[in-house]
Amino acid sequence: MTTCEQLSDRMPAVARGQIGWSAEEESHLATCAECRLEWELISAASGLGRDLTAALDPHHVTERVLGRLRAERRSRRRRMGWAVAGIATAAAVALVVWAGPLRPGPRIAAPPPVADVAEIPLPELDSLATPELEAVLHALDAPIGTSVEGVDSSGLDDLDTRELQHVLDRLEG
Amino acid sequence: MSPPVRADEPSDAALVAAYRSGDEGAAAELVRRHLGAIGRFLYASGAGRSDVEDLVQETLFRAFRKVDSWRGDASFRSWLLTIAGNLLRDEYRRRKGRQMISIEDRDLPDNADPEADLAANEAERRIRQGLTTLPRLQREVFLLRAQEGREYGDIATALGTTPGAARVHYHHAVKRLKELLK
């Protein structure tokens, strides 16, 4: 027994020409208004636009579609190339900034000689002979109150002002 | 109707694999097989006659561009038709909801049987108009089933629903469209 549901299930395949109606199905269609209406709907829907698409040229459509895909691939490769170049440039700039400018590194200045810093002009010492200078240096280094070699100061207490001046004059040249 | 695929011809899956490997001839064969189905689907879904060719090209362009996303769960054709449906929705939004079917889109009768042709074309026009008023899922289930003869399982996979739900959508669509033909 053919039911409306069985017929409904077979309609798309019959409309596409894949199968045909059996005698029983045809007889059901002849007597069932709802199935006839549905068959009218399915057969019309199945053929919608068939004349239109028959006119489409597969070769032309393929060329257009593949042409667009090729163009898009080329464009993507170009963009990729620019992106890579941009990244490389940015990396190079970053490297230069990170590593400093391309020149010898800064020298650490040597500390100036102590003598340069401690230089005190004493023109009075310029005229002294080396032994006298050594005696003066020795006297500077010696504890206060001790005698200085080359200068006999043991009797200075007994000298008057004129004699002391004379000794100083000798020391200063 | 699309050209039939002979038993000795490569399957859609084999052609897709060949295209992924760089064989553009495989793409040409896929276009030949599915061009008509995409065009009929778009036209039945409300695309104007003059827009069909451009929309078919755009559908195929989008499909080949993201062909890696086709995993073979649904048939390649059903997958293509869902892309066509998305494209049509985008186009509809771009035109801010303006109806895409225009008066000149009505088929002109040929001279063989003018009265029968006129009646057939009137039925076709009403069906197309009716299809555009259906919810999208109902319309796409109906067209995948009525135009392409797809099984509910394949339709469900392509549209992201269940076979049972696809069957219900189909029967709702048939019921509403039958009302328009009475």
C-alpha cells in the first residue's frame, strides 16, 4: 500500500529522473490531491533555473575563478615579501639601537697623575742643590723636634734674631 | 541538471585532494560538475537572473580559497551550496534587505504551448517568491532535498543540524509552499 509519506520521500528522485513511478504510485497520485499538489511543487522546484544554468560556460567560469585565486596568491606573496622586509629592517634597527652606534666604544679616561694634582708651586726650592732638597724633604718627613741632616739646629736656641735670619737666608738661597 | 559522474571518474574527494596538490585541472572538473547545481540553488533562493553567473563565480572562488576546511563529512556539493547560501545572505544584507527577485526575472514562455508555459511560469514565480519568505534553514533544506535529492543525513551535516530536524524543516517548507500553489 502506497502512503502519502512514501510517495513524498520518492518525489525528489523521480523529479531528477533517477527513478520512475510504479503503477501503484501513479494510481495513488491520480486519486490523492495533496500528493498531486506536492508533486507539482517538487517537480517545479527541481527544474528552477535549469535553463539559466545550462547557459553557463564551465570553461569561462573556471578561468575567472582560477584567475582570481592566482591573483590573490600573487598579492599575498607580495604582501608577505613586504612584511618580511619590514620585519628584517625593524630587526636591524633594533640591533643597532641595542648594540650602540657602529664606532669604537668609549675609553675609560685614565686618572690624572697624582703629581699633576698635588703640584704646588714652591719657587723657593728651585735654587736648592739636590742634597739640600733631600735634607728639606727629610726634615718634612721627620718628627717634629728632631734635627735635620745637613742643618745643625742644635745651637739655634742660642742665636739672636739677626743670626736666625741669616740661617733662613741661607736655607732660602 | 549537473553532468553525471561515471564510476570510472575520480570522486569529488579525489579531485579536491588533487587541487590541493596544485592540479588546476581538478578544479576545472569540480566546476564542471557543480556549476549548474550552484546556479539553480542561487536562482531558486532569490538571486536575480542577471546576478546568477557572478554569484556562482563568487561561490566557487570562496570555496576554492578555503577548500582545506572541507573535511568530507558532508558531500562536496552540499558544502558548496551552504557557501552559496551564505553568500546570498551577505548579498542580501549588502543590499539592505532589498528583494533580489525582479519582474524581468520571470521566465518568458516559449512558443510551443503558450498557455501551459504561462501556467508553469506562474507556478515557478510563486514558488520562487514563496521560497524567499521561508526561514533560511527551511529553504536550504528544501532545496537540497527537492533540487539535489540529498539524503537527510547529508543535509543535516552540511547545515549543522540533525537528520530528524532536517526532515521536519523539509515538511514545514513543503506545507507552506503548497499553500501558495492552491
